[in-house]
Amino acid sequence: MFMCSFTRILRRQRLKTPQASRRIRSLDCFKRNFDTCSGSCRASLGADAVRKMTVHNLYIFDRNGTCLHYSEWNRKKQAGISKEEEFKLMYGMLFSIRSFVSKMSPLDMYPSFHQSASVCLKEGFLAFQTSRYKLHYYETPTGIKLVMNTDLGVPNCRDTLQQIYSTLYVEYIVKNPLCALGESLQSDLFSSKLDSFIRALPFFSVRAA
């Protein structure tokens, strides 16, 4: 903007000297190069943002803290502990965050309408993000908890998690008499359907860094 203003001033003053003309041409050339570089940088950043949008992993817990299912796709770093310890750590963190959110909320978490207080409390915590990833959370009225870690560029996934529960978990687990509720899911069909569902999401990418 400064360069444009300075060029306009020179032209407005009608400085016809060779030095002024050369200065104007130099500023115009520099501005064109600057605009070209800026556009290229913006395009590059936009492409990187799209390329890095992805899903890292997914947890499904029951109301007692048992991890019923775990899947991962583009997870680049492991926790360095056993999966059992990781599940306990994740559930404990979720329990603490839910409690913290409800206690520190500046608004009433128990509105007086048809939903019960317990359901409203469960809907208090939706997501959090760090400088590297975003955690999305959805809890059903029956206490089933779905947790998905994604890249920062991924929008809110509440509807996605709700769809996983209603169209996959309910259909292939709850309605399946061979699947015992409250135990780790041993359904290959559910795992296959879930994998296909995640890979079909518009923000899923295997090329994420």
C-alpha cells in the first residue's frame, strides 16, 4: 500500500525528470513481482491446508470407561505406552474435562426444557484443540462416547460422530445379537464399514504430513 501511494504521489506531481520516471518504473516492477509472489504463497498455503486435513484415530468408550473399539489411520506418533494404558488415560482426561467444563461454565448447564439434566451436561463439552491436532467428542444419552482426533483444518465433527453412532454402531453392534454390549467389539463388518465411512469423508487424506 505504501508503494502504491508513493507511486501515485510521484505521478500526481508530474515529475517528468528521467530520475522520477525510472523510479516509477522500478516501483511498478517491484509491485508486480511482489503481488505475484504473494499470490503464489497464498496458493501454496491453501494447498498445504487442504492436503493436511485428515483423521488420525477414533475411540469408542462405554459409560463405564471400557474402550469398545479403536481405529487409527494417519497417526504419526504413538503414546509410548500400552493400548490399555492409553485408553485409561484418554477416558480419564475426558472425564476431567467434562467435569471442568460444567463447573467453570459462565452459563447455566441445566436449562429447563424437555431434555434431562444429565443429557445437557454431556453436551457441554464438544471439542478441544492443541497446536497440532483437534479432538472431537460426542456422547449419547446412553453414555457411549465417541472421540476422534483430526488435523486442525477439519471443521466440527459432531454430526459425523453422531452419524457413526446411529448408522454404524447401532446398526451393526446394537442390533447384532452376536455382539455382547459392554465388551470390546469383535465385529469385522463394523470395522470394515467404519473404515470405509472414514475414508469417504471429504476431509480425509492419506497424504497428510
